[in-house]
Amino acid sequence: MRTLRLAGVGGVLAYRALFNWTSPSLFIGSLMAAPVFQLLFFVYLGREIGVADDNFYVLGNILLASTGACVTGGTMAIANERRYGTLGPLLLSPRSRLVLWGGRALPYVGNALLVMTFTLACAALTVGLRMPASHIPGLVLALLAASVSGTAFGMVIGSIGLRARNTMVMANIAYTLLILLTGTIVSHDTLPGWMAAIGSVLPLTYATEAVRACSAGADMAVVLGHIGKELAVCLCYAALATALLKYFERSSRAGASLDAV
């Protein structure tokens, strides 16, 4: 119970202290309104150029809506500790680093789910969404998997913030890669082989395949197979983030470079 309390309460307190969108207007504009307008843009662009139907862009943009919340959030969860000068006291704690950093990731997973649900509701009301009712549980699981894997990916970028100063540039580059390589907006079938191979190890790729399978009414075993691959990608990024955090903590202690100047 003490471990759960440390992860939960510590994560919430860190979220309140380090979250960059400090006013409701910034939160709504950055995390909720922007994804909806992006979704509408791609839907109407797709109608004009006739590349894919509305569902293709609706489902892809619902998943992309999570990136501002979980990828950028996962980055800030770690990098902002150093930016705001709270990293030193945090690393003096004798508590498990896995619990400390894992707790800081949880609010951003919830953020991503909230944003995706809001974007999904707006898409259903404005342009429509075709989804068999029996596959809604699969859709929910795919969105959850995308939130967790995106946060783990963001924490890999954030862990570099223990040494680098401007991780938000890397987060913005990562967002562009997710648009281009994961199949959310550009179909994998149209990508060169090497680009599709890179996309196969990025978050959202298999979650995208899962939600498209749900929309097509595919067998639930197929949907769960894609979700399982997404969770495997998540575990790989979580392990990489843990290893990088441990390495940068040790090397930063040795070089006295914990605090950004």
C-alpha cells in the first residue's frame, strides 16, 4: 500500500507541479481543441484527394490525439524535474526509481485517454464513425495500449533530459515521426520498406492496426494480437527508459551535472 500511495500521490503532485498547461484555456486549446481541428482537417483533405475514406483519418487522428498528452507529457514528467531544479532532491530519495518514475507517468496515461475519448466523441458527432458495437471493447483496449506505449516512448525522450537541455525539440520531432511512420495518417502500404520497418518499432503502429481491425469487424483474436504487439513495444520502451534513467543518474552524479544551467 505504501508503494501504491507513493506512485499515485507522488505522481499526482508531480503532475500538478510540472504540468506546463497551467490554465484551463491552455489545457483545452492545446490538448483538446487542437486534435479535433487536426482530425477535421485530414478528414476533409482526404475527401478532396480521395486517398482514403473518413474512417481512415478519423481513427488515425484519434490515436494521434494522445501524443500531446502522453508523449509530450512523458517527456515533461522527467525533463521538467531537472528544468525546475527539483531533480536533486528527488534523486536523494531512497525509494525505488521504478516506482517514482512510474508514478509520474500515470497521470499522462489518464490524460491521453481523456483526450482520445473527447476526440472520438467529437468525431462521432461531426463526421461520423463506423464501428461495430461488438468491437467497442477492443477499441477501448487499443486506446489504452496506445496511451501506455506513448507515455513509455515519451519517458525515453524525457530520460535524455537528465543530460540534454531541450528535450521538447526531440518530442516535436518524435511527433512528426509518429504522423509519418505509424500508419495513422499515411498508410504503411505506401511507405518505402525502410520507413515501414522504422514504423514497426514505434508506438501507435499496432494500436492503429487494432482500431482499423475493429472498424472492419475483424475477429477479436486479430484485434487482441495487434494490441499484444503494441504492449510488447511499450515494454521495450519502458525497459529502455529505465536503463537510460539509471545510466544518466549515475553518470550525472559522477560529473555533477544534474541541474540545468
